[in-house]
Amino acid sequence: MIPTEAPLRNWQGVPFTKVTIDDAFWRPRLDVLSKVTIKACLDQCENTGRISNFAKAAGLMEGEFEGIYFNDSDVYKVLEGAAYLLMSNRDPELEAEVDRIIELIAAAQEPDGYLCTYFTLAAPESKWTDMEKHEMYNGGHLIEAAVAYFEATGKRKLLDVACRMADHYDSVFGPGKRHWVEGHEEIELALVKLYRVTHEERYWKLALWLLEERGHGHGKGEIWDKKEWGPAYCQDDVPVRDIEKATGHAVRALYLYTAMADVVHASGDPAYVDALHRVWAHTVERNMYVTGGIGPSRHNEGFTCDYDLPNETAYCETCAAIAMAFWNHRMNLLFGDAKYADVVEREMYNGALAGISLSGDKFFYVNPLASTGGHHRVEWFGTSCCPTNLARYLPSIGQYAYARTDDGLAVNQFMNGTAEFEIGGGLIVKLKQTTNYPWDGRIELAVNPERSGKFAIRLRVPGWCKGYALTVGGESLSGAEALTERGYLVVDREWSQGDSIVLELDMPVEVVRARAEVEANRGRLAIQRGPLVYCVEQADNPELAYDAFALSAGEPFLRSYRPDLLGGVTVLIGQEGKGKPCLLIPYYAWDNREEGFMQVWIREADDRRLYIS
């Protein structure tokens, strides 16, 4: 039964600018992102003409448009990522480069506010004729970059460009004006972000209008004319409030659901709530891989039919995993349920993180769950939405860690560092989290309100966790003393400076079996420990051949932390069916060494006893 009656909570996000990450797992990745990934993406945008397209559109240099009509969006996403990095480290060299690019973007904007270099340079007579051509998709990423850069630096130039562009959209489209169904969703959630920073309500109302345009036959363009795709490809087959299941292109669908949640949050109108619950259940319960991957098909970069989850041919676009994090974060804020934060965690440590190499300069577009040895990350793609999406997603992960609730705060993700909250009555609370997550399930919280006060702290108990111990102020609390609510332990009490919480999550090795409906995984098992899904890679198992071995679930798995391996990982050692040891590594870390096979779902040996060590 879909819980359509679940009331809105409307929790508030905690900006990652209020969250400092000093974490043995995440901090090195963020440092690599700052030192390597952002610069690599900026260089690629320069070398492929993405940045010079703005100079050409502004008349500052000669030349024709280079690339694909949505290439502007890659520049915007990298700028958004750079803004997030500048929030924590005001790097003058990076800021100067961003300012240089912003000058080109501003110069390329047309007098009426229109901005899309492909149409300015290559097809000015074709503006707003084909809803597939990503005009508003590009614009949405510009808005997100502009909001982030304004919040990072206080500089308004790019924000002013974004407002002029949004005002242009609002002058052309809306009630009594032109119809529009953007082929690739993105503008809708971006307009809500623009509303939140400008407090201009017509921006979120335009987002609502764009959502309401879908499913009424207004869509026109290349997608709609393709019989094998049609309106469902871009979620234009039914009105959004009537959505029953996920269809079409995965990233487009998930951006749509994110925007629907954003509009509910901004407006307080629950009109989309039932549809959100229905489509979430359909997506997560029938169409999500164990890694959090979404969208099995290369043909449409998206959904096919329920339980169609092949491994070697899995598409699982990196952008789709990131979009799942976006959507489920919003769902958590709307409904205050830990199950949504569970999905965010699955993407953080598996589906999305696998998309980038440990070196920070090579990327997966496609994330299969099995490979014979020929699938590898590369430095760039013709369509490079995934590298640039990672460049903006990873430096903002702090925003997923906490939420402000109506009676206190919630701890959603576990990472070493500090955070600062303002809760009811203007009380400022500082929280220090100490943990070796995801390798260890012990989380220590130091709670320091500026003055004593009564409020609730909610601690997520992950869905994978079957047992835990909770200590508050040195005293163990039973389940009766710490209320369990929607996946959270709720400790509601008077807090003073120096108070502490220790949550110890049991983190055994778990054998996972797919539902019987998933034909690809019948007779197979996967291995998970804590939030991490594991895989077998040939580099660690040279005596094994691809899919020619079986893993015994009835033998214990040994755990060993290897600081010298893959940036430091806990490996698992199980027993292959013929008695040979079999070493497994976290899925996110595969393809960082020599070529070889990889498998997540492994044949199960005849011994069917379920063993969890």
C-alpha cells in the first residue's frame, strides 16, 4: 500500500556552508576534486569550444558554434561546482577564472534576456520551435550556477544574468501565453532555487506552470515524433499529478520528480504528494539496482519494464544516480522519513561515487554491475554531462548530512566534521560528529547549544542496520526511552553544552539476494557491508575467470582494512565454491587498476545457508 496519507513535514535543509567535513573518507575526495577535477573539467570545456562559444555569441571572437546544442550546460555545471568549492576555500585563482567566464556569459546574453549560444550562433531563426533542443535545460543549469556563485561570493553578475533570462522565459511562457514542455527537465527545479534566493514568487509559479503543461498534448519536437520514444520518453504522456510509474529517460524523469517535490515544498500545496509516493515506490522497489543505479537501457538511457535489471548491459548513467540523490534528499525534507536518506546514502557511496576515478580525472558515463574487462573510465565524452555533474554534486555533499526539523534537528548522513544550526526560538546549536564511517558503525556526537534548551535530535538508523546501541550522556537508552519514528531514533530532552551521544550501528557482512522477479540475478548473491556494495575484481583474484566461479554464502567473510589499497578500503574475503579465497572490494573503487573482469552479482555455491558475520 502506498502511504499517500503521510503528512508533509517540510523540514529545512542545512546549507553545506554550515557543514565542515573533516573526514578520512570524504576529505581526500574533496581535495582531489578541488585540485584535479574542477581544473580538468574547465580545461576540457576550453579545449572543446564550450567556453569560446560564449565569446563567439558575444561577438568577441570569430567562429562558428562548436559541439552539441546543450554544451552550454556543461560550463554552467562546472561553475556551480567551483562555487561550492569557493564556499569552503576562497581560492583566488579559481575565482578569477570563474569571473572571466562569467564575463563571457554575460556578454553573450541577448538584449531580451535570451541565452543559448547554439541558437544565437547556429540557428537564430529556430528559437523555441523544438522543445527537445534543451533551451530551458541550459537555462536551468545557468540558474543553479548563478545561485551557487552568489551564495559563495556575494557577486551578483551571474545572478543578474539568470534573473534576466528567467524574466524572458516568464514574458514568453505562462498562462495565456505560449505553451512549452521542455524536453529535458531541469529548469523547473532551478526556478525554485532562484525563488529561494530572490524571494520572487513568480519564479516558483513559473516552475509550477511548466510542470502543469505536461501530459496535455502540448509537446512538439524530435522526441515526440519518434514512435519508439514518444511523449513518455520525456514524461509528457500523463499529467504529472497522475503519474503512476517511472518512464522514459531516467535523468529527465528524476529531475521532474525533484522539481515536483521542490514545488510542494515551496508552495505547501500537497497536490503532487500522491504521485510522488507512487512513483517513488515504483522506482525504488522495482527499478533500482543494489548499487542505486537507475535506468537499465542504453536505447533510451532509461526505464524499460519492471524488474528488468541486467548486469553487464546495465546503463545506470552516473547522472541518474546523482539525480536520485537530489530527489530523495527533497523527499526526506518533505516527509521526514529516513528511507529517503537511505537512498541518498546508497548513491553517495555506490551509484554516484563509482562515476569518478580515485585520481579525479577519469569518469564513467555508464555504470554496469558486471564487465568482462572492456569497460573503463575515460577523461571526457562528447556528451559530458556526467563529469560536469560530478563536479557540482561531490563538493555539495555536506548538504545531505543534516536537516532542521520542526522540533530540532536530524542527522541523516554520517561523516566526520562539524555543523551549526539555528533551531526553534533562535537557539544556535553546534554539533561535532566523530566517526570512521563507512568502515565502522560508531558515531559520536558532541552537542553544544549556546545555552541550555529542549529540542529533539533525530538519528537515522539505516535500513541495512539490524541492531544498534545508543548512549546519551554516558547512559544507555532503551528503545522505549528513545522513540523510533520513521526510521529515526528520537532523543528529545534538555540539552546543555558538553552533552554527547554515541550511536553504534551493527555493521556485519550481509548476503543480499534479489527478488525472484529479477531474472538476471536468480541463483546469484551480492555482498554488502554497511552502506557499501562490494564486487569481485580480477586484479585481486587472478585465478578466477569471469562468471565461472561461485561464492559460498555459508562461510564467514573476513574483514581487513587495507590502507595501502585503493586509497584505503576495507576488503572482504569470502570462499569461492571450490574452497579458494575470494577477495571483494567496494564497488565504487573498481577499474582503478589494471584491466580485468568485475562482478557484483555472483553465482551462489550450492550451500544455501544464509550467513551474516
